[in-house]
Amino acid sequence: MVRPLNGIAKVGDFTLDVAKLLTSAGIEIDIKANIMQINIVEDIKRNSITGEMLVQDAGAFVNRGPIIGQEYFQLKVRTPSLENQEEIIDFTEDMLLINSVENRTEVGNDISLYALSFTSSELVKNQRTRVNKSLRGSFSEIVKEMLETVNCQKRLFLEPTRGSKRIVAPNATPFDIISLAAKNATSVHNETFTPNYLFFETLKGYNFRSLSSLYAQPVVHKYDTFIPGTQALFKNRIEREFQQILEFGMVSGNDSLFNHTTGVFGSKLISHNIYTKSFEEYTYNYFDNFENEKHILSYHGGGFP
């Protein structure tokens, strides 16, 4: 729901300051009054943010533009009553890119309804770029170089990594190189050398950081579940609704047989150095190493194997 005035009437209200499409023909289309719904997705398992908006078109923009899924998208949206620049979603400078036009439906009286999917410009540039060269430096330095390759102008959070590495890029995209780095990088702040780096984008910029660093962050909000329709019992109804969990589920159970097979509880790694003709053995025991490894409950209330 687009709010023309300050003040939150219900959870989900937002104020749309800017919403413009810049077409491949150089035409600027203001669709602020035509957006019925907009969703923006952040995911630590995705390299870039994505989103979708539902547009009600009474001006035949999709034909006159035309809108073909190759447009720049300027967006500025905020929660009513919030004026702090850090709390405003602003893509007026680093514009988003429309990548598809879907589910177009004619609803009568020359009005059409369709969904526009959009994503970060870096993701589109990544798909058009190939890297063929030798890369040297720490993994965090290599990640920074790859983000510069896709002309990323956003804020970066790059957690420093151990050691100096060399990667020969075999005609791969910059994000493929970053994914390779994430699988092998270890943090200078992690004494157990656990390779648990993630590469993802939030509304505030790009992140290349370890899972342990996310665990260490302080609690910023607490969520709960309650029966729908009981919000009126609470004095601060809107604040209470912001704390509601809409949906949750168990992703997977604990399969001890699978864990035994894959070496979760214990394993031996033999590392062979072909240059020095030497090898080293590393033995891992889940229970012996549990106290030395970083877990989410290590920072927020204990934990057990």
C-alpha cells in the first residue's frame, strides 16, 4: 500500500518517493502511481538482491515504451515517518535493472496488469563478463577486484582473509570467481580455519564475510508467533505486528547415518604437496572441536554438540 502521508497505518505501509523506468529508447516513464505491490528479496545464499512489482497500466506504457525487460529502474522507497538516510531504500544513483515482463493480463477498459522482475545491475554485468587471467592476493582482495570488474559502486563489507592465493580464472564470470573464493577462504579472526564465507548483497551493499561474523552480531529484533486476529489485545498493535513471524518451517532433520557417511562426526584429511614431495595428515573430531569452533549459540546463550 502506497502511503501519501507520513504515519504508519498498518504493517506493510510504505512511501514511494521515486519509481521511474528508463527504456532502451531513452524514454523516461514515471510509474509511481501505477505500482500496486512491490517485493524486494535479500538472501545470504544469493549474490544479488532481486525483486518483483505488480503494475497496473492504464497508459499503455508496455507498448509505448516499449517495456521489454531491458530497462533501468530508479527506486526510492521508505517506511513512513522514517527520515534517516540509512533507513531509506535508495536506488536512484545505482539503478536497478528490469530483467523480465511476466503475467500480462488485460483487465478491461484498456487497463493491463503485469509483473516486472528486477535485480541489481552488477548481476547483469556479471553475466556479460568473463575473466581470463591470473589473480594474486588474499581472497578478500581478489573479491574486491572482481567487484570492480562489474563496476560496483556500492558499499562493500569485505572481511579480511588469511594468506596470499593465486587463482587462474578459466573464462569464468566474476561472481564464479567469488564463489570459488568463498568456498576456500578462512577469516583472519577465526583460529579454527573454518571455510564458511558467504557472498551476498543487502540493501546497504555487498558482503563477503564469514558465517561466524554474522553469528557475532548483536540481536537487533525479536520475533514471535501468535494467533491471527489477537493483535488488538496489545497496546502497541503495529509494533507487535512487526514482530510476528509470518511463516516458518524445518529445512531438514538430523540424519546421523548420513553424517557418519560424510564425515561430519570425524574424518581424516591427507594434504599432499607435489612440489616438496611431502604430505600432512589432519584429523577432525566433531565433539573434541566443538568448543573451539564458532556457533550461533556461542555468542547468544551457550550451545551443545
